[in-house]
Amino acid sequence: MDSLKHECGIAMIRLLKPLSYFEQKYGTQRYALNKLYLMMEKQHNRGQEGAGIACVKLGAQPGHEYMFRQKAEGKNAITAVFDSAHRQASHPDPDDPQGSIPFLGELYMGHLRYSTTGKGGLKYVHPFLRRNNWRAKNLCLCGNFNMTNVHEIFERITNQGQCPRIYSDSYIMLEWIGHRLDRESERNYQAAVDKGLDGKDITDYIDKHMDMANVLTTSTFDKAAQKPIFDGGYVLCGITGSGELFTMRDPWGIRPAFYYADDEIVAVASERPVLQTTFDLALEQVQELQPGQALLVDASAKVRLQQIIQFPIPSSRLQISPSSLQSPHSDLHTSPSSSPTSPSSLQSPQPAFQSVKPCSFERIYFSRGNDSDIYQERKALGRNLVPNILKAIDCDVEHTVFSFIPNTAEVAYLGMLEALRDQFPDIRSEKVISKDIKLRTFITEGGARNDLAAHVYDITYGSLRPYVDNLVIIDDSIVRGTTLRESIIRILDRLHPKKLVIVSSAPQIRYPDFYGIDMSRIDDLIAYQACLSLVNKRGLHDLHTTVNLRCKEELAQKEPSDNPVRELYAAFTPEELSEEMVNLLRPQGVDIPIQFVFQSIEGLHQAIPNHAGDWYFTGHYPTSGGLKLLLEQMDK
């Protein structure tokens, strides 16, 4: 019920045939622009603070623009961006009648932003553009990422003599990859000169011989240290002025990316159903980009997959073999060292054995529930909760009404109902609560805002018998508990349930996230607040002191590997923590019995077996950078 800011969404399209082909077959040269719009609208759930698009036109003559970009802020940013792009495409620059038509090209990039850092403004909206008079050195970059070692990367850049204009992972990444792009271009320049070429022939040689795999490898992997340069979760997307396109996924597989390739187009998105719906595809036609892998399309429209980061990542936690990473629907093939092949023969090469941690919160909450696998996983999460739900209501289903909030919990609710009806065919389900209005940010005064928050949701009066029926409400997660305390519990109390059971399809969120989700402070988490409350109530101050000292010791290590905070939670059972959460979130004047029921870690892994990223619940961070940021919070 807490409002979580989602991860960002990405969309990429590369046309593999001339614009005239699409005009003849589909009736418009704006085929890719229109498809990009659909892909972004289908991912509106991933970002509502801003949106941006970029386009590269191949074959433009000197003196004419060939890279176009448009950005906007706000919840209507997608509409604003595409309205502007279509206007420009319909009314070319009158001062440049022979120039390229804006936003009519072969390479397209789209991005939806949701800030997880608190930084706002148009300058933080993707894509980011790095300009140069050499086509190959022009870079447009966007992504779904959050880096945990921005300070280290910033030092690397400044030690090279660069002076970034803005201190943020987005701009720093643009300059870092841009620097390597410059070096690749200069390498090809020297090769062209050595071959005796001059003038425009040098430019053509550079454009045809750019190796983005080399750029990405030198940008993201420290060969000397044999470790990734970027610590964090990311999907990087880029297009260059010379016609290169790339998408790369982090080596831990934290952030998701999917792609489709045929003889006409290559398309990339953050979610699989986006590609299925936009291009009318079957499930098996869409592939998942593998951890540490890049999808590359060069200026001549040759497509390949290449493993950029391929090395063992040590981990004492869950290990997933390379074979389990291969999509069961893949029927295409190439190898990391093979020559570029046609799109119809593409398949993900096997990555090296490594510990991968795909984000489980994607499956629980962030991604749209119309993905076939996510739909079944969310239903399984609901089914797994049934035994503890029945225990909470003493199996009195005759006097219990079942419902859900918010809409993202509906699929888990359906799974819960199916499992309940297997035992009790006549259970009662109702739409008890719904979101009625949106809380406007211009109301900032504490009292007025809290009063409005209490009326954001509304109830269905008469949906249960007062003082007779229990009420079970399933939610997807409980993070801070603010909405429960300020609104939900008080509103549901108006129905006078005999007992209120609030069920979370996710386990207790005990640890912050540092990889792209807006819950980066452990002090904000209601589970941690409950833990500290129990520490104080039971006089376990020595334990708290010991844990803090151990956090300092671990932080002093070059690469921390242990999470002492887990010992603090281990002092209490999950049930004790849940009971204390109720005490902390119970609004004044509400006396009805309330119980929280959370998903178990075992239930999570059973329902979502292929996404082992559970650090929010277990404290097992996939990278040392994430663990380091947690330890720094404990050191304050």
C-alpha cells in the first residue's frame, strides 16, 4: 500500500531496412516512431516523472542534423514528447529544406524516468546526449540503473583529467563510456591513416569499424583487477551518430531487459509483454538479455550478442548454473566469438558460471502482471499465504470476507482465492476498498496532508457484517507502512470488522535497496523500526552495540562481505516483528484486533524460483557496493 517509485523503463528500436520499405509495407515512414510510442505507453507504470526519446538518421550529409532528442517532465511527458516529435517531423526546418526530417531515422531510443535519488528537473531526464563533430563520437545514453560506487567512478574520471559537469551516476556514466568511445574512434582514425586514407574516406572507415563491444568491455570491466567497474544494477542503452546501437545488462542480472529481432527490426524493452503486444509476438519470440551480455547492432545493420563481462562472481548464497539462465523458448544461435549473423539466427550464448541475483521485486510489484510467468508467480505467492491466513482467522471462513489493495495485488489475490476455494468453495470475496483520489503534492502542510491522505481511499459500505465478519486484505508489500497508518487501517475500521488481517504477498522488507528502488534508508522501513522497538523493550542494548561495532569493522574492509544487521533481526521471530509493526502502525483510537501475515522466504523462492534477488528481505546483497552503503548507514 506504500507508494514506491518504480524503476525506470527503456525502449529501443533499430530498423534493419530502409524507411521506404516501411512506407511501402506499413503505409508510413514513422513506423518505428509510432511503435516506440506504444512501447513507452505500455511501460508507463515504470516511470511517471519524465520521458525522453532520441533518434539517429543514417546517411545525413555534413551540415545537416542527424541526431534528434526530445525530453519532458511530468505525468503527461510521453504525450508531450511525441506530440513535439510528430510536429517537427511534419514541419521540417524551413531554413534547412534539404536537411533530415527530425525524428525520422533508423535508430530510436525511449526512456521513462522515476527518480530513486530525489534529484529532479529536466536535466536529469534521459536520454543524455554527448555531442561531437565526429559522427562516431556522438553518444546518446539512457538506462534503468542505480550505481552504488559513483564516488569511485567519479575519481577514475577526474584522475584521467576529465571534469564532469554534474555529480550523478547518469552523467558520470555518459562521460565514462563517451571517453572510451572517443578512444575507439581515435584507434580507427589511426588505422585509417596507416592505410593511406584521407578526407571523407577516414570518416567512412571510422564509422564502419567502430567496435562497441570493445567500448563496453573497457568501460565496464577492469581487466587488471578482474572485476566490474560499475557496482550496481543496470541496463545500459546507447546509440551513436555513426549508427551503432547497444543494450547491456549488469553481470548480476539485477535489472531486466528483453529483446526481439527479425529481418526488419531489432527492439528492446524492460518488460516482455511490451514487445509481445507492440509487435504481436508469441511468448517464444521474445528473448531475455542475459547477465553481463550486450545486444549490438552496427552501422551496417548486423546484429550480434556478446558476453561483455564473463567471469565468476564469488558468492556464498544461491548459485545458478549457466544452463538455467538460458531461455527455454530460445531457438536462435550464435557464440560470443562468432561473426555477426542475421537476426533470425540469434540466440543468447551461455554466460560463464556466476552468482546472479535477478530482482524478485520486479516480479512481486514493479513489472506489469500481464507477463505470463509473472502472472503465475504472483498467483503462487497468493496460494502460499493461505495456511497462515487460515491460522490468523482460526479457519473461520464462514465469517470472513477476502479482498485486496492496491491493484498490483490483484493477481496474488486471485491465487489466494483459488487455494481457499479448493478447501472452502463458498468463501466470500468483495471489493472492499478502492483508491478514490490522487494525493496532490501541492498540499504539503503536515495536518492538511494527513487529513487528505485519510480520504485517498474509500470503502464499500455494507460489504461485511459489522462486529461479526473478519476482513482479510492482501497487499503486494508493506515497506514504510505510512499509508496503512495514515489512511487504510482507519478507513477499514469504519466497517467494524471482528478482526482485520493485512496480508503481504512479499516477505518483511528488512533492508534498503540501492539498485534502483526508492527505499534506500533502513530507518524508513517499518520492519527495522519494529526491530529497534523490540530491542529497546527487551533491553537488548548490548546486542545493538555489538552489531554496530561489527558493522564498523566490516566497513573497514576493502570489500565488505558480511551483514551483521542480520544478527539484530535474528533476535526475534517473524511473528514478533509482525506484532510490533501492528503496534507501531495502529492509528490512535482504532481498537479492533489487527494481525499482519507476511510471505515466508521459502514461499517467495518457491513461487519465484528463477529470480533470487531477495536482499530486501534477507540482507544478502548481490554486490559489495550495496552492502557497503548499508553499513555506512549503520555507522552514522
